[in-house]
Amino acid sequence: MTLASAACETMTPPEPLELARRNSEARGGAAAIERIRAVELWLDMRDGDTRVRGHYLANREGCVRIDVYERNARVFTEAMTSEGGWNVGAVASEVQANSASGAAALRHGMESPFRLYGLHEYPRRGHRLSSGEPVTIDARNYYRLDVTYTDGYTAEFYLSRGDALVERMRERAPAHLDANPSARRIETLVSDYRDVSGVRIPFITEEIDIDTLETLSSVRVERFLVNTPDALGVCETEPPGA
């Protein structure tokens, strides 16, 4: 795959709210998206030669937890709850408070339009939408929707001009927040949309360094469940061994 430079087209893009509406409609409609109050995912995650499984819980109260397993052994847990954020490695007693950047990364992942929320909800959640120029990348035509989150973080979403689904996201972010906090230009390829409780959800994401074309990581959803008791109650989650 070649990440060609985006070529602008001479046309007026739709208004950002209209793009957001089209995307949510393509995913199943605003009402269906908002009926999802909480999500529980099992993930197959690959990072270079490392392959792990993730168990992800999040709800609309703003709480999230992810447990990472390697060969069926828990190696890392990170959470953001009503009592604050924390993380812990394989040793259950060594719980630490999340850094500000770590907490922000959890929030941005939860707010993305791939799990809990629809783009139509962004303005009322305090995120600002603006339209970029329509572009062509790798012979695919896109509308571009720029998002500035409430904390100032920015991302670019590329919506297919055919069905209005997000196929790419571009942002400046660390590939590995703890190991190397330096920001890189990252493109996330989004694919394999499937119906889950009447909402189209992407089951595959792949992160690529735009400058080097290096594949950084990939995530495949194994199971996607909505409104489960564990996900609805994740605000009360506690560290392993607590």
C-alpha cells in the first residue's frame, strides 16, 4: 500500500454537521448508536512480533478498563473510573496512578466513533467539527472531517464519499506512550464493518507511521458485546487483587 499525498479536489465539501449526520446514518442511525450504553470487547492485538489479547470495557459514564493478556496470563491493566485512573502490571500489588497523557489516551480511544459514540454526538459532547478539503488517497475519494476534542487534541477522519463510513483516521500521537512519548504522524486504517445490535462497527484497525510507512500495530475485534453487566458497571471496577 502506498500512502500517497492527499490531492485536493475543486469542490465545496459538505458542512461538518452534515458529514457527521451522514456517517451516523450509514452506521445505523443516531437512535441505534445512542442505545449502546456500554461495550465489552475481546481483542486480538499485534505490535511487531508481540501478540496479546485485550479485554476492553467502557460505558457512557466515562469509565473504561482494559486488561491485557499474554498466553492467558494478565500482564497489564489500565482503567479510568469514577474514583480516578490507575494502571498495574503483572504484579497486582503495584498499582500506579495514570499519568495525564495516559488518561487522555484512554479518553480519546473511548470517544472515537468506532465503539460507543457517533459523530453526530460530538458537538454536544464539546468536540468541535470542521470540514477539510475533499481528498484522494490511494485512489479512494474521501470527505475529510477534522475534530478538536475538548482537551485540544485533534484528529482527522476520512469518510468514504460512497457510503460515508470512516476508513482512515490521522493524528499526531506516540506509538508507545510509555516507552517513547514522542509524537508521530499516525494513520489508522479502519475496515471490516459489521452489524452489532443494529450499528455498523469496524472490526479491524491498523496503525501506520505516515512518514516511514512502518506498520506499528493492528487490532482485530474477536467479540463485540453491548450493554453487558460488566461494561455497564465498569465505573466500580477495582485493580486486580484488590
